[in-house]
Amino acid sequence: MQFSTKQSSVVTRDDWNSVTERATTSSSVAKVEDYHVTFTRSGSPVHALRGVNLEVGESEIVALVGESGSGKSVLGLSMLGLLEKTSNTSVTGKVFLQDRDIALASAAEIRRLRREYLGAIFQDPMTSLNPTMRIGKQLGEVTGSKSESVELLQSVGIPEPERRMSAFPFELSGGLRQRVMIAMALAGRPKLIVADEPTTALDVTVQAQILDLIKMSRERFGTSFVLITHDLGVAAMVADRVVVMYGGEVVESGTTKDVLNSAKHPYTRALLASRVTLSGDRHRRIATMSGEAVDSRISVPGCAFEPRCPAAMEICNSTKPHLCQVEDLHDVSCLRYGSQVDDLRLSNGIDSTQMQIRSFTDGGELREGAAVQEIDSSASDAVGKREIMITANDVMVTFKVGSGGSRAMLRALRGASLQVGTGEAVAVVGESGSGKSTLLRAIAGLNTPSSGQIELRAGSKVQMVFQDSGASLTPWMTVEQLLDERLVATGVRDKHERQERILAASDSVGLYRQMLSAKAYQLSGGQRQRAALARSVVVPPEILLCDEPTSALDVSLAAVVLNLISNLRKSLGMTLIFVTHDLAVARVVADRIAVMYLGQFVEVGSTDQVLSDPTHPYTKALLSAVPDSGSTPILLNGDPASPLSVPSGCSFHPRCPSVVGSCSSTEQYLTISPASRGHLVACGVALGGQ
């Protein structure tokens, strides 16, 4: 019982019509009708879902997309029968599974449905796997036999499945744990699997593998999937249909091709415009939405998106839109479409089919035909023409891990060398465990190199922005106190001067002044990241180090933060090192890209060089795995090697699709590519030397 290892196609496949026809003409495996969920929190109602209708066909993959707080996960939990029924929860409407409304089913019947009919894959598999039980025992509770468990692990692409049976969850990588979760979800041969952000915490290469596995699971077992994601690019790679949610409502649904290529709702268009991709002009600011997502505590009389909508009419504030069909299999909830406003369209001369949505700009300002401002690209000069700001020379960082007689040496950096010029932006990319964050912490002085040197230009101040902004902000201090503390520590004694600089810093990052009195837990994710940036620039640094500052944010918030970092870099003349695993993000923030694997750089070059002509096989795999890259993902063998046990020779050779015999014994070093000046590659095969 083995899955095919064939490569899967991506967005531009030719069989959309046949897939859609199959999905929409088949009988339903799940159906949601006029479904409302309201929670009571601190005496106030929280409207999580407001009249949702949804249908999932046999062997169909339906993607639920939208920002955090749109109701996607609550809907997924409801379809799994996992929504907790308490006196603080009000539920109306119906959720049908096997023609049975689970809202009316007993606890015993819901358990039977979950056991025989449903499967679940959650974002963090560590919260779903029992940390005290070996993988084999956990799978055996479902399969009933060791042979079936081994066969199932093999079918989801886990190498050495018999050996993995004896492993505990903490001994597996994130990608392997997610594969185990998929194996457990498939064990009962369910008709429907709800996958809630199954790839958000994964590297782009592992994400491609998991999405490929979801497609193969549908093909092999005929399983239907509800895929919850905030990334339309992820939905594009696997989904037959896309359902866009906002404020607890469905605002648009249709085939993936129709929604991505011919979006109708202003919110869907804004999500698409906010996405960072490998196409388009990288020197232009990313389009963003104004305002923030609707507060689910507020009862909305009209369209929930109206306060942020560039096409809003006066009637949108008071009249509730409903889903209406605008094209075959394409529904939209917008007063600009359908018979609900026929009289309005006629009286105002509005032709909804010719309606043009005004452009979204980074300032949240909306104006007809506004050109998106361009980012200053003068910083794209070669590093050799600049004064050197940062020099990392053959840096090694090691850590002792474990305890007692089982202590081992983890080699986080293995001779990393990099120069960064004054005012330059360099993106360091690679999978988790490649050493990116360790390098940043070493430059910031938070990690001490075991050998090698890190030199900064004399007098340079360094500030760091972390991935989890909430954890980096002192929870009992207000934003104003955090900024004031930073100024006092640098010797600014005058209270009036400190207040002026605090206000200037909050204005520079677009943080509303009323937020200065708030604490971290009272801020949204985007506001917390703005507060972290304000703290970093209230005393302007010469060097800004950013460690995955957008990876945990919705696509709309990520666009705002990326624009903000570009603005700050330009206005303050900062040198920037930006760590990310996403080459599409690297493309819009960096002058140069440095690709890292197992503690070493394997390719370094200008952004245009690396993206238009990737030379190292690892860079090619990273690039192919970016959603909407237009190419079939290169699925690498296995998982990244552990820095506890680095392979001999080229460290990438066990996973490399271009490996030759000498790769296992010959260590590779960065060498200038003869075809491209300044482009460094650590691969003899790629450079024609082996």
C-alpha cells in the first residue's frame, strides 16, 4: 500500500474543469446551513459565525480562507463536532454529516461519527500527539495492528517507518510529526478530514510535501478535505473550491480558478493584492487594506467589510448583503452584485459587471486610480561599492545539548562568512535548523561564536525584532513605558524630549497614539509587531536585525509590516538583515539573498541573480516550493539533516536531486560563479567542476 511518488502539478494545471465538475456533481459529505455561533465572554456576546452556508462534495478539497478571527477554525471545529457546548455558547442552524445534524446528536453518536466518518489535522501536531506514547502505540490505537501502522506510515512518505514506530513525538521533526498526524487522520478511512492550518508552522519545502500528500490522499482514498488557511497561495496549490470568510460570514465562494483569476468581492481582491509573490515589480510597495478586521463583539447591521471597503456605498452600512450567484458556481455576498440592489443600480447608473475596485495603498488611504508608490531601489548597488557595516568571518557557534552521559555537540553555525554594506538589505533564507536565527543572535551579541569573528562598524547600534513580538514585549508594561525605558537606558533624561521621541516613533510605525497606553495582550498581532518596531527605532539603530517578523501574521498584516520595514530602512538609512524561509518575502525586502543550509551559506547573490538564475540545487528547491511559483515543487528526499549529525562532504548531498559520487566526500565552499559576477555558489556540480 504505497503512494505514488510522482510530482504533482500546481496552480496552472489544465484539468480545472474536470476537477470542478467531479466535485460539484457528486453527493455531499458535509453540509452547513444558516449556521450561527455566539460565545459570551465577560458578559458580552462574541459573534464567531453569522449565518454560514457550506457544502463539501465527495473527493473534494475545499479551502476556507480569510484573516484571523474570520471564523474559519470555529466552523472547522463545528464540522468535527468538537465545538464545546456550554451555557456560554449559543448555536443555531444545522451541520449535516451522513445526513445527521450533529447539533442534535448525542455525545455517543458524535464520537461514532468522528471515529467512522471524520479525521482532523491541526496546526501544531505536538498538541494532538501524546508526548508520553511512542508513535506506533498511538497509531495502533486506531489501526489495531503493527503491520497496518507501518504500512500507513510508509504511505504518507515517512522514511524507515518501522524505526519511527518506536520514536516519541519530540524525536521527530515538524514535517514528520505532521505526516504522523495525517497518517492518524487517514487510519480510519474517513470520508472527511478537516485540516486547520496544517502547513503554517512548516518550512516552504515541507509545506509543498504536505500539500502534495493531501492531494495524493484524496486521489488514493477518495477523502474530502476542508483546508483552513489564511494563504490563498496554499489554497491555489490543492483546492478545488475556495470559500472566503470575513467577520464570521462567507463573502465569496467558487472554483479556485474563478476566485483567484476573477475575484468579485473587494475583500477577496484585497487579500490577493496583499500577497507577496515572485511576480510583479519588487520595487513597488505591497498593496494593503485600511483598518483592521471587524470586531466580532459588535453586531453589524450592514456589510461587515464596509469600514475597510474601497467600493462601499452609503447603503452598505445599513443593508445586509447575501450570497448570490454571479457566474456559474461562483457566489458573492456584496450589494454591488445580484438582484438585491437592482433598483439601486438603475437609479445610480451602476453597472456591477463593469465595476472597478479602487486600488489599496500601503497607507490605508483609498483613492481612484492611485499609483502604488515605489520603494527607493538605490540601495541595490553591489556591496563592494559600500563601506562595510557587518563582517562575519568563518563564524562557528556550537551548543552542548542533553544531560549526563548523553550530552552532544550541536553545530549551529559551521564557518559562516558574510559581509553587509552600509544601508544594504540582505535576506538570509533557509529551512528551520539552518542556522539563520543563530547568525542573527551572534551579530546582536546574544550568542558567542565558538570561533571566527563578527565585526561591526565602530559605534554601530544594533536592534533586533523577533518573530513572536508578544513574547518580546514585557507583559506588565504599556507601549509608552517600553519606549520610555529604552530612551532612559540610552541617557535621554529630559521627560519632554522623551515624550516627543515616543510620539515620533509611534507615528513612524503607524501605531495609533491611543495604543501607547495599552499592554501587549490588549493589542492585535499587527499592533504588537508595530510596537516592537517602534521600540527598535525610538533610538535609531544603524543595524536592524529581523527574525521572521511576518511569518506568524495574516497576509494582510504581513504586507503592512513589510512596507513598514522598507519605509524605516529608507528614512533612517539602516542596514538590514532579514531572516525568512520565504523567498517571495526576501524578494521584496532585500538587495541580496544569502541561502543557508545546516550552518553554512550555499548561495549568495543579488536578489535578481538568485531568483532569476538559482544555481544551487537547494535554492532551486526552495524557489519551486513557493506557492504560485509557476513550477512543480521539487520534493526533496527526507527531512533536513540534524546539526547534531552533519553528513560528510556536502551537507546537502543526502537530499540533493543532482548528487554525484564525490558529493559525499568532498566538502563544498562558496565559489564565484563564472557566469555571473558576484554570485557565490557552494556546489561543484552546479558550477561544472565535478
